[in-house]
Amino acid sequence: MSPNLKSGLENATTYQEYRTLVKQLTEDGLSTGPEQNADLANYTKLNNRRMKRWDKTIKVSENVQNRIKNVEQKTTWLVITESWCGDAAHVLPAINKLAELNDNIKMKVVLRDENIGLMDDFLTNGNRAIPKVIMIDDASGEVINTFGPRPSEATNLVNRFKAENGGLTPEFKEDLQHWYNKDKGQNIINDVVNKVAELKAVAEN
């Protein structure tokens, strides 16, 4: 296990502890990270509402439940995030719903800007994009898969818009949030379950 990964795990909290932190930051008008301003505080407040809603409403199909419950490999899902990240507010509750289904899966949360070395080991197209889920085999300490920063369909939407417009506009970002709301976490869940299936296939070969 790399020193950055070891340090990240040592600094990590549970999802419930992270939710408590975000709730407190919302009440205090703050955000995670070294930079503090009104925009980041407002994003944190909005994301707290989103996570609260998804914690209550995300549904996991019986088929997916069975696939997750059958995982025998003990793994830790270390999620790199920040409270102001819009994508993370949708992704983390879905990841937690899956992790809660199997005692062999532990979900941990770590803040990006307090763990830059770790983040830089898991860049996306050269960027410190979050959320990033690092799937770690508990027995060996090896990284066996990753997920993020967005589910596959959202990634395709973003890439297509960037290709046509050169960057993301505030209007597109709002449309993306509408997509997340309509999808109800199912693309995230399916993508992660497919990652888990890849792990199982590797373990059996």
C-alpha cells in the first residue's frame, strides 16, 4: 500500500461522520476545504439537502441487492470528496446504500484538499476530479478498481457538451443536476455493481 493511500485511510471517517460534518458546516455557513466563501457555503447547504433526500429515497433493486450481498471479498471503498461538490452529493448516498448491504464492504470518506497526495495518485484526465471512489482489497492493501467522478451516462453528457461548447456553462450544470434527480441514483448503482462484478471475475481467474 502506498504511503498516500495509507495516510488517506488513517484520515478517513465513516459516511455517517461525514454527514454530521456537512450538517454542522451548513449550520455554521461554512464548507470543507481551505477556501471559504459564500458560494462554497451555499453549495454545501444545497448538497446537505440533496444527501438528506437521497439517504431516504434511493432504491436498490432486489437483483442488485443480491449481487452485492454475494460479495465475499473484504474491501474498503475510500471516497475522496468535498462538501461543495455537486456530483458528490448524488454519488455518496448511492455508494453508502450499497456498502450497507454487505459487512464485507466498508465505506470511508476522506477530504480531497487535506489529502492532495492521495488525490494526485488518482487523477481523472490530469484533473483532481471528485468524487473518486478507490476500491481497496483489505487483505493485500492493493487498489483493485476505481469509480468516479461521475456515473457513465453523466460522463457522456459532460464530454459531449465540452466537445461541442469548449466547456461547461452554468445552464448545463443545472441540467446535469436535473439529470441526477431524474435518474434517482440508478446509473451510479449500476456502474458500481459492474465494478464489483469485475473484481469478482478477477478473483475467480
